[in-house]
Amino acid sequence: MNIIENFNTQATDNLVAIADQFTLQGEVTAVQAFGSGNINDTFLVTLDGSQLQHFVLQRINTQVFRQPQLIMQNMCIFTEHVHKRLQHTPLSRRWEVPRVLLTQDNQDHWRDAEGSFWRAISFIEGSQSFDTMSDRSHAKEIGYALGMFHNLISDLSPEKLADTLVGFHITPLYLQQYQEVLAKTTPHPSPEVNYCLQFISDRQIFAHILENAKAEGKLPLRLMHGDPKINNVMFDTATQKAVSVIDLDTVKPGLVHYDIGDCLRSGCNPAGEEAADWNDVYFDTDLCKGILDGYLSVAKAFLTENDYAYMYDAIRLIAFELGLRFFADYLAGNVYFKVKHPEHNLERAIVQFKLTESIESQETQIRKIIQDMK
């Protein structure tokens, strides 16, 4: 589905009018679909202003984020904290945090006549992102980016941010939702569907591993990004160094293990989430080593012994969890993730399950990588 299909025939004019709500300098010259996100509608706005050349315009998916004002509240608190940290302790390299752009009447969002929730964010100029690891030297930079992100908010109390997406990354809840969907539907039998059903059935027991560790006090509640897949890391186009982590809607209290697991899940699968051939899907331990090397170069200061002990479990669990979510959405009729065709979420689920299998087959090696880097 084209990202703009949700709009009427005056789509482009409407988008320009919406972008104008946030324009404090310069005229809007273009608005185009931007990025590859599965949740919000995202556009890049081009201006003719001399100072601000671009910004990102987004329509928040309020079916997913029921209280979008809390996203903006979190984002303002988080970005202000990080800007103060960077002023107090400047880095020796480029690092930017997206800024919230205000409307002409000084609000952090704008609602259109239909009630849609719009916001604008600064664009990281001279940067690009990648859906897969096109250059192995990026591995350490992706790890560095997540480590820097965690480092800069490690002294911000989790209680200061709202939970913008209750239940997000709580694997036992996803398992429960899957079981509820399964009870109400009769999946069309196929080898692919049967594979997914069996795969989930065989692994239900370990869905609780991180939540149990949190409940037992082994893993502390911290702030997390929530979606640190590799295409949310921006790279300087000139230096090819990581310069920012974007997509801050799910920054909220949680476990850093969800982030570590998600970063490695997305970063160590060279075939990518949309792999056409499932035989191409595998977990690359060399990339894992590079990402962890970069991450720990800036994250060691706040990690505990237990944090290391549960890293492997996090990598395995988050790959399984995403597959579970894709498959449940497929069974439910594709109501959460955007799809290009009816079987899309089924195909995505199998990619994640094949990745989980690859992780499981290399458990000893992955645990040794983690142990050797402590």
C-alpha cells in the first residue's frame, strides 16, 4: 500500500497545508513520503528557507498510540535532558538528537479537521539510514549509537517518562494475545502456517524469561528506546559514522535488554526483515561481535553482571517475539502492521523464526562473545 493512499485526491495540497502549520521560516516547496516505518505515516518536507532546509512531518497512528500527547511529553523531557547532558559534557564527535518543532501557536502537535495527530521533528541533515548492514564497518557504529543513546539517558529516572505503549515488548502479553486470536480463527492450513504454529508451540515456555528476571529484581527498570533496529540509526554521509538514533515514540520505562536484543536481531541478519528467500536468513556472529563491541565501548559504565547474563536470552527472545507478533497479526487479518499483500505478515514471521533458529544453533558461540567482551 502506498503511504499516501489514506489521503484524498487533494493529498499533496493537504500535506503542504499541514506542513505550513509548523513552518516558522521559509516556504514549503515539496512534501514526499519518507522512510520505511510500519506504524506512522512519515513525510520529508523541503523548504526554501536559508536556515532550515528540511523537517520530518508525521501523522501519529492513534490506533497504536492511544495517547499521542504522552509521546510528545516524553520526547520533550527526553530531548531536553540529553541536550543538557551534551552541553555539560560535549562529545568529541558529531552526535545529534532530533528536536520537536513547534506549531505557529507554540504547540508540540497539530490536529487536522478529521482529528489526525500531526507532529514535526528536525531532520538530521547530511545523514542516511540503511535497512540492512550494507557495510560491515557499520556494525560497531550501530552498537555505539545504541550505547550512546542508553548512556545519555542512564541518569534520567524511568518514572519521569510515561508508558506510551503499555505492554510493548512484554512477550508473555504477546503470547496471550496470540492465543486469543488463535482461539477465534481457523488458520488456512499450509506448510508455512503449520511451521509457525509448531514453532510457537515449542517455545512458549521461554517467553517469560526477561519479565521473570525483572519481577525477581535481577534486571532493573530503565529507560529504553523500544525500536532500535538498524534503520533507526542515522549515519553521516561523509564520515559513515553514526550521528543519531531516531524514531523516539517508544522511549519509555523498560529493560535495556529489549533494545539490545532488537538491535542485534535486526543488525545481524544480513538478509533483512523482508528477505524473499528464507534460506538466506541467518544470524551473523561477526556482526554480533562488532555491534556489541561498539555498544559496550560506551555502555559498560551502567551494566551489571546480570545484564550480561541475560544478553543471549534477549537476542533470542526478541527475534521470537517479533515473529510471534507478525504471525498473530496475520491471523487477525493484518490490523497492526502495514502490509503489501495478505501473506506479508506470514512471510515476515517466518523470517524472524528462521533467525531465531539460527540464534539457537549458535548459542555457545554467542554466549562466548558476550563473556569475552565483559
